[in-house]
Amino acid sequence: MYRKIIHFFEEWKNSPHRKPLVVQGARQVGKTYSILEFGHSHYENVAYFNFERNTKLRETFDEDISPAYLIPLLSHISGQTIVREKTLIVFDEVQVCERALTSLKYFCEEAPEYHVIVAGSLLGVAVNRKEFSFPVGKVDLKTMYPMDMEEFLIAMGQESLSKKIRECFETDSPMPSALHDSAMQYYRQYLAIGGMPECVLQFAETRNYILVRNIQSTILANYLDDMSKYNSQNEIKKTRLTYNNITIQLSKKNTRFQYKLIKKGGRAAEFENAIEWLSLSGIVSQVYKVLRPHKPLDDNKDIDSFKIYVSDLGLLCAKKELSAQDVLYMSDELEHFKGGIAENYVNVHLTMNGYTTYYWESERGAEVDFIIQRDGDIIPVEVKSADNTQAKSLKVYIENYKPKYAIKLSAKNFGFADGKKIVPLYAVFCV
């Protein structure tokens, strides 16, 4: 399946300043598949090493981690002749072998002619919780996410529709109504399926939501297993409690995260490590409130006020045991969840596109869902789950701060009016 990260890999391969590349991200987002796909199509051969499956492999790095020592051994272990510039060396699940990660420093300094890509599902957790000697400044870093809406459309055979969406976004011209309705239907399918590649592939081949849900349930079980395997004993229960509660809080009208809703009397000191673990693992992301939407936004955030969103919409629906039909038709029973799932969807895509997202709230309770810095301008982004796009809070923000323009995401067709760029929800990948 088409993944945009391949273009990044190509730029990395051809860069004169290339360093060993560390690809991190949550489990099952397609890191290994994409790296191997890239390797087989852009190199003469690939030498692949999985440190989780091959425990003896770790012993190789206990003795010496210089490239001169490692290359002949790795060639023997993989059965591949490792050739400068022509072989892609892949270290997978490197979070279980600290010295393999440290060896990247020496590949950078002593053997830059070797092309090395490293992948790890819980690298953020491992590096922050253990005495890892991370090769700061000696590696390139890239975070990989689930498939976005555009990749989903292409997987569904709708590449021409995705191109038309981009065209209408750039020109602010409405989509033909039939195409708009079709794209909205694909958007709702994406909410139910999510962007995990295995789920998207299963749906593309079978259109069977039950088979997809089985895969989602397995991924969720693996996440819970990771919380036990890669966590300190006294944090396991807190991390699971927090993760379970995040999906509940997305159904609340006030989506600012509240510790007291995890358990009665809950406080930051008790659960902040759990939230950090979930964030570092790539399972969730925190969006902080910005007190004043001025540059730099990070200097104006309120560290005590934040929202939490999950990284994949399909897993969110599976976690809440929502049927595909409920999501596809947005049944009335989901009234309190519609806003939360739409916001989560938008945050996922803004994050994928490289934005650091914030939200804004006035003293009188007006709230703008997202504040981003786009092309040097601070832009408010309002999200509505349907085509009712009255946005009183956005009006308050515009009157107070007079942004260059605002973005309104909803079920409405493209347009531009009163300083607001109207964008359908299915087109957020264009922002």
C-alpha cells in the first residue's frame, strides 16, 4: 500500500548529510513494512535484524560496537553481503538492545557510507526510562503514524478523488455534490477502520468490518501487553486505568483532561507518569491550552490544562465497542461522542502533518478546538462534526486576535467567506 513516508526515505537516502535514521512510532503503524518495501525497491539487498525475535543477536553487540567489527558479523548472521551504499541495514525492535542503538554513533562517525535504518515501537519509553546512551546529534529522527485519510483513499482505489480534494482545497472551490457525498462516506469509513495498515488492507480486500474489528482487538491487546512488559511494576495499573479513561473523557462535553475522572480524588502526581508513558509510546498525544495565541506558542501554554487524544480512530471505536453501523450513520446514540471523535480525527491529521497543536479558551468559556502555526501565521481551527457550523467561540477569537484567516472543518463543502476557509472533514490532510 502507498505510504507517504517513502518520499522521506528517498530524500534521506540521497542526502549528502545522511546519518543513521531512527524511525519511531506506535506498534502496528507499518514501520517495518515500509522500511523493507523501501529497501527492496531502492537497494541491491537488505540485511534485516530483529532484536526482539533473535535474542542471541544482542550478544553480538556486547563485545564491540564499532562498524569494522560488526559488519562482517552482521553479514554472516543475515546471509547477506553488506556493501557500502548498496545494502540497507535494518535494525528492528532496537529498544530491547541499548548497545545497538549506541552503535549508530559509530556508524555516523566511522562508516557513514553504510546506510542504516533503525525502527522501534517503544523507543521513546525505553530512552526516557532507562540509562540509554542515545546518540544525540548522530542520527536522523522520523516519527511514523498510522495511514492518513489520503493514504486510506488511495488504498480504496480513490486516488483521483484525493487529487480532486487537493485541487478544491487549494482553490476554495466546492466539490461536485456527488463527489462531496462520496468523500464524506469514505471519511466515516475511515473513522471506523482507522489507519492501521493491516486493518486498511483487510478492509480494502474484504469490506468486512467484523474482520477488521478482530484485528483492532488484537492490536489493543498488544498495547495492554506492552503496558505490562515495558513499564515499572507500580505504574502498570495506573497506565491501564489512564488509557481506559481517556476514551471515556472524549465523550464529555468538557474535553479538558481531568485526573479526578480516572478515580475519585485522583491527582497529577499519581497519574502524570502514566500519561507520559502513553505519550512516549505513541498511543496518545497531549494538546495543551494556550493562554495567549502569540509566538512562540510553546511559551504561552498552560501546562496544567490539556486534552488527550488517541493516535488511531479505528482503535478508538474498537475500544468503545462502537459498531461500524453506528459510526457510518452517526446514530443519535453517539450524540455526546460525535464532537470528540471529530476533534480526535483532526488532531491526528494535524500531528501527522507536522503541527504542534494547542487549544484556546477565554475567561468566559469560549473555546477554539485547535491553534496551529501555519506558514508563519497563528491560525485558529474550529471543528464541527456535522454541517451546522455556527462557531460563536471562533467569532470571539477573531474579534480578539484578528488572525490572517481561520479554518472551519465540518461536513460542509469547500468555500471561503468572512475570513474563514471552509474545509470538509475529509480534506484535513490538505491543511
